[in-house]
Amino acid sequence: MNEMSLPEIHPSAVVDDRCEIGPGTRIWHFCHIMSGCRIGANCNIGQNVVVSPGAILGNNVKVQNNVSVYTGVVCEDDVFLGPSCVFTNVSNPRSAVPRREQYEETLVKRGATIGANATIVCGHTIGRYAFVGAGAVVTRDVPDYALVVGNPARHTGWMSEYGHPLEFGEDRRAVCPESGDEYVLEEGKVKKINSK
């Protein structure tokens, strides 16, 4: 697809006025793209997705079917949102108590993956290239490159930028089996130190 091509929007999708949609983005069946949201270039917005006012999706974001990206959610470039994953934006919702002025921000940093049916409780940050396993319930910040699973989500390992588990040796270094990129674990944090 030409990077500068116009967005492709399925006729069944509802796209409100005053929203931004970048070139090359595809919006599939039965979506609702609401006023005041921003969607970057070359995104793929799956079937039955809602993007609320003020929500921001960077470039090359993949949103699978049945995801609601609520006000307060910011996804940086190259984020993957798995099918039916869930965001919240109020910590203590009550139907009879308006809390629109109390929406909390959730930041999903570059390259992160959120698995199918995972729930991200608002007010937290998902780190760069982190991997939230299917069905996990995130109730705290997730470090860069961390793998978290379960309810509540627990940190169980580290993932490469290509989505492979990283096995750190005694020298605290690991190599991605697909890319050959090298990573180091220092003081509980992972960073990439060498790209092949």
C-alpha cells in the first residue's frame, strides 16, 4: 500500500466530523470513530471498534475486532491491541455519578502488545515493547520489554522487540532468536544494546 494513500473506510463505519485519520489507515466494518480522536498513518482498525473523543493512536497501530479505545487512552506507534481487549478510564465508575472530568490516562508505549481479552485498568503505563498476555488484568505499570500474565497481571519474564522470550545468562545478556538483537538486564530493567 502506498504510504501516502487516503484512508480506506468501510461504508458501514461511522466516522464523525473533526477526527483525524492518517494516510493508509484502514477502518473496517461497524466501527465508530468519534469526534476529537486522532488515528495515525497505516493503522488497521478491525471490525466493531470504537475510538472515543480524545483517544490517540499513533502510526502503524493494529486494533483487532471488538476493542473500545476510550477517552484517556494514548497508544504510541506500532502498538498491537488484541481482539476484545478492554480499557477503562474511570477507577470508581457509578452510573448515577458523572465522572467525565475524572478520566484517567492510560499510556501504551511504542511497540507494546496487549493480548486478546486482556483488561487494562486506567491510570497505568504499558512500557515499550511490553507484552500483556491474553486474559491478563493489568492493575499497575508494566516495564519496558516485560511479559505479564494472569489476574492480577504478574511479571513473569522479558520479551524481545520481535515478540520472543528473552533468556538472560549469568552475564545478564540475551539474544533474540529471530532478529539477533542483543539485550542486557541491569537493575531490573531491560534495554537493547546491539542490533544485528
